Amino acid sequence: MISPRYVREIPQRYRLEALKCKCGKINFPPRLVCPSCKSREFETITLSDEGKILTYTIIRVASDIFSRETPYAVAIIETKEGAKLTAMIADSNLEDVKIGKKVRLEFRKIQDEGVSGLHCYGYKAIVT
Amino acid sequence: MRDVAVIGFGMTKFGELWNKSIKDIFVEASLNAIENAGVDHIDSMYVGAMSSGLFVGQEHIAAVMADYLGMAPVPSTHIESACASGGMAFRQAYLDVASGNSEIVLAGGVEKMNDGADVTAALATAADQEYEVYNGITFPGLYAMIANAHMHEFKTTSKQLAAVAVKNHLNGFNNPNAQFRSKITIDTVLNSTMVADPLHLLDCSPVTDGGAAVILCPLNMAKNFTDKFVKVIASTQASDSIALSERKSFTSLNAVSNAAEKAYKQANLKPTDIDLAEVHDCFTISEIVVSEDLGFFNKGKGGLAVEEGRSSIETGEIPINTSGGLKSKGHPVGATGIAQIIEVYEQLTGQAGKRQVKNARVGLAQNMGGSGASCTINILEAI
């Protein structure tokens, strides 16, 4: 059974839905209040899948659920619209993960809920 | 608001305390503090702890500790702000006394991290669960991203990061309560296992069990108990976005600069007036960034400053982490902020032994939570 906690995040994780505030700030993930101007009026937008790496690391010691995937890279990505998000890097050489590199966000499996549990999906970044 | 003094302290040794439970650890530190301060009762108590629920499966920790300390029915309050829980507990105890609500107050902190929990996962709950941790980041990983940004922007080097660890281990060597009393070299750090690039194992603070406590009272009552007391001249706090990705800059911590600005104003001091500082070196890069955001060194020069010995006990204009810091003394998360206050207190009352900073009059303690989403700064002055 899919947990409500997981379902709530599907629009953001599967479709990169964000809220654009009337002040121009892109809020990803969505919020009830814009932290920049305190407005509560937003327009729903879909982020593009193109972005660049602002900073990154290569995780060599992970928590238990990701321990079989080490070493893997995680980066903060800025999308074309200026939204910033944290994403794992997939299908790329670790040596190619650098600040300023262009990436494409793709729909991927992220983790499992428990040993034989639900597959959990979202976005990962591929260095282009 | 009335003036407040710190009149005594107690702590356990920091390390892997296999034979002691979280209750034993908190009670031992608190009894030491009560005895050291010479008080015969307390009016209220604050317990800083990040996550006793995840680490040992025990919540309702404030009531547990009041009970086992033999202090029930005094009001006992749990303060949680991730790794800043201890510093925040101190600040709440300060406000309790300053407001006139209570007279003798205990501020304690504790964490029992070596009882079998998935420590990396437990610590990661201080970050955004759905958008950072879900995507595989860890705490060393978050600070590693800060480090890579700092290296990219200011040409900070791995050697400069290592210099923080070397200095703090040298200081911790002279601290009998420190977890790792071993001198290390730049090469020891650079040759240690990589945890999250560019942070090596010895760039990271350890997993630690430990407890620490101090006693506060109105300044005008302090001499009734002891001749070793210090005055709290600033106590401030600030917050920032929980996710690192939300910040405008990854090389500055706004909660730190914001709390610092307010603290200097409250104490009517400048950064150059501070004689020593305990800062939150959960990772070597955090000491570098924080030493800049506190105004001790120019932005981008924190790495160079530690390399040049500007924060060493012997040669520095501002000795930083004379206790050994989180790096060498250990980082039992909830106890850390209180242990920082204890080091400043010991320095200002001339009890720091081989770590003693000469003519220390004013000391600052900076404690932060998560990747800098919360920060508290307390400044103490010798009387």
C-alpha cells in the first residue's frame, strides 16, 4: 500500500511541480507562505529538466538505506527558472561532477520503503 | 531583565560510555554541576537533547531526567534544536533567570549515541527529510557541499581544512574530558578515509556519548555560592532555511551572522574584543565558515587564518576551540552547547590548566543546528 506521506510528494517528485510567487520567487517544494514576500498567492508551474550544478559532494559513507549505492554523488542543482534542489547524480562519471556542469533531471527510482517494500521514485540528475 | 551569572559546571568524560545509560550520563554531569556551584536546590531545569527517541528510544526526556536527578517536582523542560540543543537549553535557562521567573537554574545537555541506532540516519533528521535526506544526502555530505563551494569560491584547500583538525586535536590533548586525546598531523587527516568529498574521516567530529551541565543564578546572588562566577553579557539566537539548497550563498551561514550581530550589539563589543571562542566545528569546514561569519576573519580567509596560527592558543589573536572543539573533545549532540559554555567558563575563571588563554576576559560560544538552520551565541565575561 502506498503511504499518504509518499503520495503527498508525488506532484513535486514525479513532475517537478513548483509554486511561482507573485514576487517572482520559485518555491520548490511548494509552501503555504512565500519566505521572500510572505504572500500566499502562487501560480503552479512545472520546472524544466535542465539545470546546472551549484555545489556537490561524493557520498562514501551513507545511511543504511543507501549504503549499497556508495560511492554516489549528490548535488545542489539550479534549474533554468532559478529553483534550487538537492538531487543524486546518476549515470555519470564521478570525475565529471563539477561546479558549473550542466545536468538534465530524469525520473528515477530513489529508494525502497523497507527490504521488500514499495519502490520510491523521484528525480536524479545526469551530467550532460 | 536582570543580570545573570554562571556559577558552576559539571560534565562526564566524552567518549564511548558503554557502561552508562543516558540517565546515568545526565545525572552524573548534573550532580557534578550542583556540587561545583555549591547550591542546595534548583528552581527549574532545562535538558538539551537532539533525539533521545531515535538514539535510545526514550522521549519525555525532561521528566525522566528530573525524576532520576531526584529533583521532581521542579519544572523540567526539554529543548531541541538538533546539534544546537545544548546552547539553546542554556539560553532558555538564562532567560528563565533574567526574567525573574527562577533563581537557581540548571542547564544541561546529553546524548547517548552509541546504543545501536543508525547514527547517520538519526543525525540526518536535522535536515529536510523529504527533499534532502530522501535524495541520499548525509550530514557530512551537506557540509562537504559547503566545503566544495568555499574551495571553489575562495581557493580554500584540503590542507587548510586539515589544519583545523590538527589545531583542535592539539588543544584536546590537554583536555582530560576529551574523547580523542591524540596529536595528529596534516598528513594523518589527508590520508584518512574519505567520508564525503572533500571531507575525510578526520575532518569530521566523532560519534560520542556525554553529558554536561551548568548552574545559573542572578548575578547579585552569585557570590553567596562561589568566588568563581562569570556574567552572561549576551545571549542570542537566529534561524535560517532548513534546506541548504534554499540559501542565497553556500559559503556563509546567515543564522550565525545574524545571531552574532545581535550578540555584539547586546554585549556592546566588537569581534576584536573577544579573547577566545568555542565554535561549532562539527566538520573542519564549519569552523572556517563560522570564524568568518563571527567577524574574526574576513570572508574567504578563514582557511588561511587557521593555517597561519591566528586561532591557536599560543600564537593566535583569537584562540578558537581551546577545549579541542567538537572535533577532538567529541560531539554528544545535545551536550555540545553546554560543554562549550563550560570551556569558556573554565577559561574565564582561570581553571583551564594547560589550555589556559592568558588574560582571558571575554569568551564567546557559538552552537548551531543542522546545516546552520539554527544558531545560538552566548558571550560570557569574567568578573
